[in-house]
Amino acid sequence: MKDIWQKDKIKDIELKNRIVRSATNEHLGTIDGCITDDYIKVYHDLAKSGVGLIITSHMAIDKNQRADVTHICVNDSRNKEKLKLLTNTVHDYGSKIIAQISYPGHHGSKIEGQVAKTPSETDNTKALSIEEIKECVRSYVKTIELLQRVGFDGVQLHMAHGYLLSEFLDPFYNKRTDNYGGTANNRYRIIHEILTEATNSIK
Ligand SMILES: Cc1cc2nc3c(=O)[nH]c(=O)nc-3n(C[C@H](O)[C@H](O)[C@H](O)COP(=O)(O)O)c2cc1C
């Protein structure tokens, strides 16, 4: 078995050791989704303590669809310089940083006044139209491009815990009868589109 302090690689991301900090939401955004100094400090301290790879808390790709009031919105222009500061801070210690991004799905109904969008309609959410799914894919791709520009080493899509992409995969939540529901391939389609379009655009 490899030693945790040994160098390693994930695709072309070279890691100084095999210690990974899994995505953990610290709830340290402001109530309108901006990165705070306390948030940067958490990542500074993780990098300083020797973590080889840090995966951030999940961050929103759409400021109108956030999972809770402290959910940081990556695309908010007010966060651009803070995102650069975040990646530079981590890189200064030789650590790598991957951004985890999300679209809330039914979790969006926790914010008062926000109409949560899900694969299929529920008591407190509305179903995404095809055009809204396309818009969601575009937001993911734009976000991934931005994350590359501000210095992240990679991006992780949040596809668990009942957030939108996991709801698409799960026939319990996805009752669609169009190309985005039904078969496993159809339920995976939105993820496939994000990955294909993002890969083409950041080549
Ligand atoms: C407070 C807290 C916040 C978390 N936030 C996220 C998150 O933003 N994204 C995610 O994918 N997982 C999140 N997780 C799950 C963790 O990344 C991890 O998968 C989970 O704690 C299980 O790992 P463990 O067995 O090493 O504790 C969170 C867990 C906790 C306890």
C-alpha cells in the first residue's frame, strides 16, 4: 500500500501527498453568497497544515438557485478576486484545490421566496423546462471556464445528497417523460451534456 505522504497524481494534477480533504460546507459565505475572510482562512489553514488536495465546499452556479443563504455563488462578480486569492493562498503551500459546484434541486426550497427547480414538479418545487435545463448546462460550463481562469486545478460536480444532478439520476425524483427521464441514459443526459460541453470549451 502507498504511504499517505508519497507524491501521487489524479490525471494530470500532481499531488505532493495523498491526503485529501473531502468537500465540506463550512457555511462561511455571507447571506448573499459572497466569500468571506473566514472562508479563505479555513483553506489557508488546511494548506498550511499539509493537505495535498483540498476540495472546496459546494458552491452555487446560479445566484437565483442556492441551497441555503450562505451558499457561495461562484459566478457572482464580487467573488472573482476572492477566488483568485483562494487558489493563490492554497498554491503558496504547494497544495492543490478542486472546486465543487452544485445546483440545489429541492434543497433550493429552503430559501424563502426562491422557487426551487427540480427534474419533476413536487409540492414545493417546479419542474425545469427543457430550455431551463439547457440554461443550467450553460451555467455549469460558464462556471467551469471561470474556475479554470481563477486558478483551480479541477472541478468536481456535486452529484449526491439530493442536489439537482443526483435527482436527475434517481427515478424516484426524476419522473420526466422527455429525453431527460426514463432510461438510465436519459437520466444521465444532463451530466453528459455538462461534461461534453465543458471538455470542449476548456481544451
Ligand atoms: C458539515 C459537513 C458538510 C459537508 N459538505 C459537503 C459538501 O459540500 N459536498 C459534499 O459532496 N459532501 C459534503 N459533506 C460530506 C463529506 O465530504 C464526506 O463525504 C462525509 O463526511 C463522509 O466522509 P467521512 O466518512 O470521511 O466523514 C459534508 C459533510 C459534513 C459533515
